[in-house]
Amino acid sequence: MIYSHVPVMLKEIISFLDPKIGGKFIDCTLGGAGYTRAIAELVGEKGKVLGIDLDELALENAKRLLKEKKLNNVELVRSNFKNLNEVAESVFPGELVDGIVFDLGLSSAQLDDEARGFSFKGERALDMSFGPDNELSTEKIVNFYSLLELTKIFREYGEEKQAYRIAKKIVETRKKKKIKTTSDLCTLIEEIIPIRAWSKIHPATKVFQALRMETNKELEVLAEALEQAEKRLKIGGRLVVVSFHSGEDRIVKNFLRDRKGKDFNILTKKPLIPGSFEASCNKRARSAKLRAAQKI
């Protein structure tokens, strides 16, 4: 399977990172290697890029792409970016870097991979973890979290208006039969929110997003990683984050606000969003928000 993913706001990312010959950079969310490749070309043979991803498919495709482009200045590591400091130390021992980028969106390849449970299409196991080492399973969340716990994550992570009704339906259903597949979950959600021809999204979209975020503890991991990124940047180094969820953007916003004038100069007074052309060409870019800052 080819790992297909269009990098969001690539031009803006590169502009804020401002890579120079010999620079050292970290791409914390390798994905389709769009950012990594662009940075690697700009820093040249004297520079180096560390690409981090939990997804083995992403890493294998990145290796192929980089080999085709004859880029030998990239180090790829399979890990969660919550381990940023440890991974960075193994690649840049005792060194600080010029820039760090995060793209917090789910890749097209992950959504399209039928072996996974990220999408509500088809009959797949309820597994929304980014990697096999995840301690918490989606199936366990669905079948063992309390009514109040499910309601909370659907409301806070999915911003789902029918959070309580869906959580109640899940609890009632699992008493009779364990909920094991994406189809099982979609079926009961559709009983609460019927599919409408005029609706732009499937009724299960927000619940699936919430379950993915809870499975991978995405907000907690992001907060940890941002603190590590701050320590890994040299003076003048750039931090760029593209988020796709209000909770993620809030964490990035508050992180930078609390350090404004002390540790960072904020380069984006308001979050940047994709231009109309990019948004029309790549629907998954529509909710993107970019924030950037420079270490002082």
C-alpha cells in the first residue's frame, strides 16, 4: 500500500521554519514525508532532518520516497512524539535544533487503510491506535467506560451534541452483546442520528474522532511534546504546529501564550488557515490551523 497524504499548508510551514543550508530539524509527525522531504532538500547534505512516526507503513514509504529523491540527510525513527526528547538525543546527541514541526491531522493513508478502524466505512476491528504499542484499546473504551466517561469524551473531544444519547445507547447495547467492529458502532449511532442526504459528514464522524483521541491520549501527549520541543530548540529556532481540532489548537495557543516574551516570540498573532484554493482541493485541510513561534 502506497502511503498517500497531501501535506497541509506546506508553503507556509516552510516559510515559518525558514530552513538554511546545514540546519537541523525535527518533523514529529512524518506521515507522507511531505514536510521532511521539503526541509531535507533545503538544508542540503550538511544539514539533517529527524522524522518521527509510530506508523510502520509511513516509515517504509518515506524510506522509498527519500531513496528515489536521493536524500541521504534524513534519519527516520519509529516512536511516539511524546518521546521527542529521547529520540532527539539519540539522533542529535547534546545538540539543539533549528526547527520543529507538528502536523496533528490523521493522514489519508490511515483513513483509507481497510485493516484499521479509523474510518466508519466497512467492517473493521475497533482499533484506532496509531501503533501496536498503545496501552489503551478502542474496544475497551467502548465496552467498559462508564456512561459518564463516554459522554464526556464524545462531548469534549468530538463536540457531539448527542453525546449522552449515543453513550447511553452504547451502554445498553453492550449489555446484550460486545461491540467489536466499526460496523457495530456505526449501526447503533445511526439509530440515534439517522444518515441525512444533505449532511456533509457521517453521523459517526465525531464519535470516531473522540474515540481515536481518547485511545491515543492525543491532547495529553501533545502537551508533553510541546514542553520537550521548547527544550530542544536553540535560540532563534522555530516551532510550527498545524492542528485540526479545537482542543489541540487551545493547547498550542495556551502553551505559547504562557511563554510569550519569556521563551517565545509568537509569529502568528492569529492562527493561519489554508487558502480557498487549498481548502477546495484538499477537504481534509479545511479545519487546519497553523501557529508558529520563535525561541528567544
